[in-house]
Amino acid sequence: RRRNIQVPPGDGPGVLDLAAQLEQWLERDAELARLPAKFGFAVGYGTQADDGPAADILVVLGQETPRVLLAGARVATPVDEPLAAVRALTHAFLELAGEVSPPSRRMKALVAAIGAPAIFTRAGLQATECDRPISSRSSRRFGSTPGVFGLGLPFGAANAEMLCIAADLAEGFGGGQLRTTNAHALALLGVQADSATLARAAAQAGFIVDPQDPRLRIAA
């Protein structure tokens, strides 16, 4: 359960390398058995944390210096060694979560209880102010984006026929690369061209390919 690492579809080798290092650490550090079951990490590119998926601790690459962010905070820390920073912040969470009442189960709750600067300080890190609150939940991305095509799942569900069609679309348009995401969607990787034909075929199969699809406004 500790291997809860999310990587946005289509991100490059640097992201995957760091995610692999995180996974190895999560498997080996026995103290992390005390982490809540849903406590998670995310690694990705972007200028804002909400370009990444839902997580408690986020590492944002794609800049001169990587940043490590906490869910629900207005502060972040630029670091040269993001893995070391994530380790320190995770252990700081374990130390501080039990000192508040009720004990915090997620980073956002701990940030609300004692403030992000206190967590960074316990981790031995210095935080800098962000221009707006950090959100740890990504916007849903359906349809065509550079190199990736999102197949939205209506109300988060798909039947066997839709999954078979998704596999066929991946073979025909994405070189056979198909991934799940945390945003009620499947992602076809390596899509280079002819996205209009892909969109028509996906829509006919029942997938959501338009970010303005009215089904997205229904909570189910």
C-alpha cells in the first residue's frame, strides 16, 4: 500500500526515473508502515502543482530547479535533490501528524492544522511563498493533448466492449500504449496525428473526448 506514486501520462524519462527511486525508498523504509493507506506522492512536469494528480507530496520538474509541494499549501521549496526532500517531508508528517488532535491522516489536514512552514521547518527545508494556493488535484484532460489522447470514462465506468475498443485504438493510433489515469479516463500515449479520426471513433464507442461534455457536470 505504500507504493502510491502517481505519474501523469506522457511525462518523460526524468519523471519515471524519480518515480522509480521513490518506489524503491517506499519499499525499503520500514518506518513508512505508519503512513495512512491513502497517503500518496506525485511526480510530473508543469509550472503549477495542479498540473499534477492528486497527492499529499508533489514533485514538479521541468524548471531549472525542481520544486517540492505540499497539498493545500501556499508554499513550496526549490531543491537540488527532490528525493531527499520528499523523504524529509514524509518523516516530518509522521512526527507531526500525531501531535495534533485529531491526528492528521492526510497532508492537507496537517497543513490546515499547523501550517506548511512548520512542516518544512521540521523537515529541515526552507519554503517560499507561492502566488496562489496549491491544489493537488488535476483538471481532467480528455481528447487530444500533445502526444496523449484522453478517453474519458462516463461516470468513471467502462464495459468490456469499451475496453476492447480502447485497446484497438491504442494499437491503431498510439503504438499500443494505453494507460489508466486517476481522472476517470484512459490515456493513449504516442498519438502523433489524425486525432480527428481517433476522436470520432472514441466518441462512437461511448468515451468522452470533449472537455465540455455535459456528462462531466453530473456527479455520480
